[in-house]
Amino acid sequence: MGPRLNIFGNATAGKLMKHFIAAGTAIKGSTLPAATQELVALRASQINGCGMCIDMHTKDATAAGETAVRLHLVAAWREATVFTEAERAALELTEQGTRIADGAGGVPDEVWEKAAKHYDEDQLVALVVLISMMNTFNRMNVMLQMPAGDYQPGQFH
């Protein structure tokens, strides 16, 4: 199985990806905790069915020291006891931000307020942009049928 387009070998894609990578670098350099970033990226990718991003973010998180238990429980975070209240707020915002089309009115105020209770304004900016970017990458990868399984930790950093 191969992708529908070779996004890594296309000049136009290269120009566009440069900007995505720059935004991703800014998020990585933010004060939003790295573990939260990986959990959010993984949860958005699970919802969107993006195998390539699930592969990438589970491997990158593992390489950074994340536990298998927490990674396995991201899909069921509401019932899991292994996440902090801040992480739970970020995961809930991720779900609501990813499933905007499923609920009229966008992200409910109470979901936003939970996140704002745990993260400062700069972290909230990073969190919102991360969720948005993950949805962009997920949709792009799903449309292109990007294969999963061969990612090596740090491959795109």
C-alpha cells in the first residue's frame, strides 16, 4: 500500500509543509507540556482514523518516556485514572475541537473553562493551534492514504 501522492517529493507540497513544520516547531517550543502535546496529537488522530499520525505520536511519546498504559488508555481517557486533571481538560478540548461538525455550536463554554483553569493564555494558544494542526494533518493523511507502521521516532523533527 502506498500513498495516493508523494507529498514528500512534490515541490508545491514542500513549500506548504515548510510552514506547517514551522508552526509545529513553535508549538513544541511552547510551555504546553510535551506529554500533553503528544496525548492531544494521539487523541485527535484516533478520532480521525489517521494511522500515520497514530503511529508517529505513539512512537514519539514512547521515545520521550511516556508509559504504554497511558498511551493505551488515551482512547478511554474519561474512565482512566492515569491522567491529570489538566490532561483530561486538554483531551476533552481536543475531542470537542475535533468533532465540531458533530455538535452544533462548537466547543461548549464549560469545556473551554476547564482548559482555561489549567493552562495560561500562551498554553491555550498552543493547545488550540495544535488541535487545529492535528486535524489538518490527519485529514491530509487520510485523504492521501498515507501508510502507517514504518515511522521512526524523531523522523520528521
